[in-house]
Amino acid sequence: MLKQHLQFKLSQKLSPQQIQLMKLIQLPTQAFEQRLKQELEENPALESGKEESSTYEDEFEEAYDGENDNDTINTDDINIDDYLSDDEIPEYRTRTSNYSADEEEKSVPYAAGISFNQYLINQLNTFYLSDEEWSIAEFLVGSVDESGYIRRPVSDIMDDLAFTQNIYTDEQTIEKVLKIVQELDPPGVAARSLDECLLIQLRRKEPSPAIDLAILILEKSFDHFTKKHYKKLLQKHNISEEDLREAISEIEKLNPKPGGSYSGNNRIIEHIVPDFSIRIVEGELELSLNSRNAPELHVSKEYSNMLAGYKSAKKRSKSQKDAVLFIKQKLDAAKWFIDAIRQRQQTLFITMNAIMEYQREYFLTGDERRLRPMILKDIADTIDMDVSTVSRVANSKYVDTPYGTKLIKEFFSESMKNVQGEDVSTREIKKILETVIRDESKRKPLTDDKLAKMLKEKGYPIARRTVAKYREQLGIPVARLRKEI
């Protein structure tokens, strides 16, 4: 049984232009350039260069002349991703039956190299090994992780050799082959623990009193060394502070992650392209948007002329009507994209200008202690925009300042009140905490309790646990691990 009833529904819809704008705002400069290049390739009605005026909308209305109202386009519920796609035919339908994978467009890498494990395997070729020893050595190299360690017990390796390689051996043979693998470069590779890694490197060095003492400390007192119990080391080994200082200096020269120095060479170096630039000109701040964020685009005159050509035709076939719709779609997409880029430029500039004015004292001096407490809502209220818009600008954009290139979101921080009742930034407190720890006596570092008392004396009443949290955020270890002899 069919029933009819009325229903009131309140809903909010984002227009395709708004969706496109939000996606563009959150893109940093390099990603934006890629998006721009993609749009220029996919939409022939969009061209780079100075903008030209166009009356294609009026031409379209006259060309289509309202014929066949059923073919009109309803843009209310258009999905922007589907709407901007200029290829409605699946890719597989455009391929011939004899399509070959060899015909695919292949990108040529600009750099090539071998993996860390292959680098170790190549070195094994210089050793005289039996077939069984070679298989074991190859398996051990395959067990080395990116840091250069083998983090598995020998017993597990022995079982895996039996199950996966059909090699039945004992732990003594594996230990013997492991010693050979540990002779490979970089020094310290294939170690099973940090102390073993450091000892392998020390034993490759030219013997000296400091090297011999460093080896002795790692072999006999590694736990005391890691906890920096220097008094116990002095008593246990009956040595002077100068001897201990020299031994520790030798250990500090070693590489705790021997694999990292090699694997890092094959990584792509990422370059930061600032989206904004702030300069001080005659005592005033000057903000500029990276020109790569402001391309010159215009709607293709050729496509507008094509639309005018269809207008002049007295009789239009179904294919000609489809062509008119296609051209209109591309012209609309081009106009929308140009408008979105303009709004993106305006939004970026207005948002960053508000941040610059809010943190004016910092940008004029470069002193992080001058950073004011600032949250996203402060800027959103200033420029009368949504908090999510400010977040999109701040999270992935960089600004070039006289004090270096900074991530914009670093200027945001929470606030707390000092003893005078004034709101101060947590960034300011962290900077002061960092300065206090830098100036402390490393022979007797300050504990979190003492740091909390010192900050309270400076006018920042924060608890010990808050000091510990800020210290961890700054990447500073506890007092015991900051101790030096």
C-alpha cells in the first residue's frame, strides 16, 4: 500500500566549487603545482597565461536555445570528482586486443643503487666459504635490519635454516659464520645488541690505552655506562676521571646504527618550498605569497569559438548537441578552477597576514619568548572564517622568515598564566626551560623538581609533571642521562 506524506529536512550541501576550494587550500606549493599541471593536461579548455574575457555562457544559452529541456544539466548534486573527469569511457575499452604490457609508459629513475643487504652479499664474495657456510651467511645477511642489527636469537635462526633452507646445522657453526659476517662493512653490522655493535667497532681500531679501557668498560660495566654511574666506574676499574673521559670520548665517536649510514644514501632528499615570505622593510613587516601559488590562467578562446560555431548552425544533430554539452562542461570546469585558485590565493594571504600581525613582536625580533598564545579560533575569529580553513592553511604550509623557514602550525600554542596573571605561551616556557638546561652544570644536572622551582622563581608556576612533559617534547633526556664527567 502506497502512502504519501510531507517531510521537512534541514541539510547543508557543499557546492562543487567549495569542495574544490577546500582541497586546493590544504595543498602546499609543490603539491599545488602538480595539481595545476594535472588540471591543465586533463582540461583542454583551461590554458596558462594572461586571463582573457569570455562570454561563452551567453553563447551557450543561445546555442542550446532551450531545445530538449530533458537534456539540461542539474548541477545541484554534482560530485566534483566525477564532474571534472573528462573520460567517461573505462580505460580497458580503449585498449586493443593485442595490447602489450611492454607498450606502457615507463618512468626512468633518476638515481639507482643497490640495497643494503645486496651491498653485504657482494662483500661475502671476497671470503672463502663452503656451500653450507655460504648459505648460512646469506641467510644471516638477509636477517640484518635497516639499522644493521640481527635481532633474532641464534636458536631461532637455526630452526629457520632447517625449515626454510633445508640446512641442518648447530649453533656453534652459526656463531662461527656470524663472526665472518660481522667482519663486513660498515663496522658493527650484524651485531645482536648495542654493546656487541660498539665492541666490534672498537676492536677494529688501532689499540691504545683509551680504546682498551673503552672495551673493558663495555664488556664488564655496560649497565653502569648506560646509566652514567661514573663514580661506580671509577671505583670498579680504579681509574682517574681523565682516563674515563678519554674512554667515553672514544665510545661517543662510534655509530650505534651502522646500517643507517648506508640506507640513508638511497633516500630521496625532500626540499621545502616556502608558501609565504616575511621580510622586515624599514622596521615594518612585509608579507608576500610565493609566486608559484599565483599562476596566470584563462579560459581557452578556441573552445569559446567552437561553442559560437555550433551556435551559428541552423540544424544540430544529436552528436552536435553532445559536443555542445561537452564543451560547456569543460568551459565550466575551467572557470571554476580559475575562481578556486583566486579564492585560494586570497584565503592564504588573509590567513597568514592575520597570523603575522598576531605574532608581530616575534617576527620583528625572532625571539621565541615573544610568541603570544594563539589557537586556531583566534585567527578564525579575526578573519571571520571557519576554524577548519585556518587549520588547512597552518598544517602543511611553510613561511620564509629572517630567522629561517618555519612551519606555520609551530606558531600556535596554548596559554597559561604567570604569577602576574598574564597569559603566556607554552612555547615561551619551553624556550626558557631549554635555556636553563643548556646553562646547567653537566656534572650535576638539574632534576625536574629543581627545574620546576627555577621556573617558578622566574614567574612561571608549573608543576614537576608539566616540566617533564615539556622536557620530553623538546627531546631532552632526564637529568641522569644529561650527566657528563
